[in-house]
Amino acid sequence: MISQRKRLVVAAATAIFIAAILATLHAGPRAAAGKTPAGASGYHVSKTIPVGGEGFWDYTTVDSDARRLYVSHGTHVAVLDVDTQAVVGDIPDTQGVHGIAIASESGHGFVSNGRANNVTMFDLKTLKTLGAIPAGTNPDAIIYDPATKRVFAMNGRSGDITAINAADGKVAGTIPVGGKLEFAAADGKGTIYVNVEDKSQLVHIDADKLTVLHTWPLAPCKEPSGLAMDTKTRRLFVGCDEKIMAVVNADTGKVIATLPTGDGTDANAFDPGTGFAFSSNGEGTLTVVHEDSPEKFTVVENVPTKKSARTMALDLKTHNVFLPAADFDAPAAGERRGKMKADSFVVVMVTR
């Protein structure tokens, strides 16, 4: 005769078994929809958004107020609704587009066109192109500084920065820096920071006077690309080669911490609402780092995304992360990468 205790044990085991079966059945359609389980940070791939079309990509930008996602795509910029993920517009003729900057106060957006050596100015409401502004050679990263109400285009080949007044699109001046300029960040107090990839340096710029304030070495960080900032604690998060994120004191230029990331980093972001810093890695991971204090940082996890998802945009309202990616054929002999498969371009949405 089975004792009461044994009956309870059997019942509990049966309940666990049934729960496991139901969880497995539930995971099936989730996996088919391109979703992944949440990890330690809570972040996981919740949706893969098809965009299609031809052409490579670089940076993406979220306009959190207008609820729009701007995605660079070779010769144009695809515009998506952040909340519905539907394509709602397009900005054409942006040859060799790299990045998009949003100047909400003036109602203008700006696109850096690497092959055309200019910057497209467009209307944020209508997406209509308002003009092309001359820049240096191969304008790459582009940011908006709210303190000076200027847009700054980092010219990767000419090694200088083009400053543009956001209100009228007029060039305010050019800042000679030297080296291959990569991404930049504004501190909200009238200065900006820019990575110099081939020199492994961080340059501090006066955004009003258009002068170089400091040039700091980033060792052990090599070939810095992505850059983000916690403007409250004055900490910069630098994406480096060799699977490293460097944390830098924005006032002294001192590297105060280095953290392991995935391979192929090209963008960084910081979320003041959660204290998370991100590194998007081309190997197909998103490194999530928590700022425990201004002096202490912890790698929470590497969230699986999609191979080639090396850049990203962060929505500060929902805390969602968007990463463009595509599928590629195997590279032929002597090629660095294979041909991009037709209509395989997507945006991977990572949520908590």
C-alpha cells in the first residue's frame, strides 16, 4: 500500500513532468518566430523584422520621441515605426550612408554619405530631403550635440570633423583632428568625444569653439570604434578590437576598466534607465555590462543575436535594442566576406 508521503512525491514529480512538456510545446512556436529565451539580463531576441533590399549597412538610430527607427542601407535610409516595426518611409539618394543624427529641436535630421562626401539634411516630419551639405572625405559617424545645437560629421578619410548648424544646415566650421575617425559622443555640456581608430586614441573637442581640448591614448584598447556615454557619472564606453570594452573617465581620459566582449564590435550604447552598457558584436552577440558604480562594472552576459549584427540602436523609452543584420554566402578565395544574400537584410529586435 502506497503511503501518503509517497503519493505526494509521485504527484509532485508528475506535475513537474507535465510542466516540462508544456514548456517544451510552448517553446516550439516561439523558436519558429525567431525568439530566444531570456538570460541573466532579461534580454533576448523577441523578433526578427524583415527589411529586404540590397546594399550594406552601418549605423542605426532611434528617435525615441517620434517613435522612429532609422536604418542605413547602402544608398538610402529605411525608416521604421519603433512600436509596430512597420516600414513607414524612406530617405533616398544617400550614397554610401553611414549614420543618422536627429536634431528634434530644429525638426531636422542628418545623414552622413560616405561615397558622396556630403550630409543629407531632411525634414523629420515628412522625411523630405532639404539639401546636401558638403563635408570632408568619407563622412562616417554623425551625432547631434544639444548644447551647441550643432551636428558633427566625423570624416573618416580626411581626418577632420564637419560642424553643421542644425537649424539652417550651414557649415559652422571644420575641426582638424588627424587619423581615421570613428564614432563620437556628446556630454550635453558643450564638448564631444571621438575615437581615432588607427591611432587608438580618444579626442576631446570643444563643440562651441571647434577646437581640440585633449588627445588621450586608449591603451590597452586597440582600434576603437563604438562609443557611448553615461553623462551623469562622466563615463565613456569604448568598443575596442580584441574583444574589449574600455571604460574611460571623461574628465581625465584615464582608462579605469576593461571588460571582455564578443568579437567584431562596431557600436556601443548606454541606457541611463537601467545602468546597462551594450556592445554589439559581429560574431552574433550583444554584450550587456552593468555599471554597478562609477568605478565598478560587471559583464552580465552575451546575448545571442545574429551573425553580422555589429551595429545597433537603443530605444531609451522601451529599453529595446535594434540590430541590423543579413545572411552571406561563403567567401570565395581571397575574399574577406561572401556576397550578401538577396533580400536577407533584417533588423533583430532584442527586448527584456
